[in-house]
Amino acid sequence: MKINSSEYIISSSTVSQCPTGDRPEFAFIGRSNVGKSSLINMLCNNKGLAKTSAIPGKTLLINHFLINREWFIVDLPGYGYAKRSKSVQKKLEQMISQYILMRPQLVNVFVLIDIRHEQMKIDREFIDWLGESGIPFSVVFTKADKLSKSKAKQNADKWMHSMLDTWEQLPPYFITSSADAIGRDDVLDYIETIISEE
């Protein structure tokens, strides 16, 4: 897939404020500081599209970006940021779960995982919840440029394999790097395939 245009449309604090219409939406989510905004910018080849920050936990709203005037990338707040107050964290969790469970336009959730780390409980719990809720999703490993190619593949395979303790069938996964545009074509081709089947 070739991305010819990408533009910011709206930031919403509730699902009801999200854009109307039936354009397919692909949501991106992960723990704070996993490189979500950088990945979105890399996919769209637009460095200024999603606001990146050195401070984790900056995304607090549901952000819609219109791609090729046909479909949306949705940037969701990161989960698991310890420095947020409990009330803010709870509000964000409600907003995220309502969007994921109640948004008919949502066709896939990309769950971002830092490829350098062992499987963390918070990521696994979120993925298991998506599975239990019947939400289509894929795993996107980020920051692959920080490891050798073989080590990145090894870490990703180990992470996915550990899901087999409760999962019969594993979701698709991608190895990416925003710095080197690794995995860009794979993710975009996957999105194109889903759109063509809609």
C-alpha cells in the first residue's frame, strides 16, 4: 500500500465524539513510551503527524488520522503509566475499553510491544482481554533497530511462543523499527488486505 495523504482530524475524550461514517479504523496502543507516535509517523512517512514526546503518557485522548481519505489510524492512550493518578488512569482505561468494545468501525487493534523486553504482565493481560472480547488484533514489536536482526527475531518468537500456554492460535505479528522503517511495508500490506476484505 502507498500512503499518499495523512492528516490529523480530531482528538476525542469519548467514543461519541469520534468521527461518524463507516471508514475502517486501525487502532494503535501499547504501554507508555513504546514508540507509538514514532511508528505512526513512520508508517505514514510524515514526521509531524502524531506528536512524539520524551515524556511518556502524553496521549490522553483518542486521536484520529485520516489516511488516503479512505481509512483512519487511531492513536490510543498508552496503558500502564505509573506516574498518572489512579483516577486519571481509571478514566483512560474506561475510554479505551469503550472505544475498543463499542466502535463498529474498528477493524484491527495493533498492540505495540518493545522487542527488547521479556513478556510483561500488563501487555499479556491486555492481549488476553482483546482475545476474550473477540477483538481482531495483531502484535507489533517496536525498536528492532536496538537489537541485531537475529536477536530481534529470537525475542519476538519467544514472546509469541509464550502465548501458547492459553492461546490455541496466535495472532499475526510484525517486527518494526521507526528509525529504519523496518516492517513498514509488512504492516501497510496487512492493512490493505484487511480493507480489501471489508
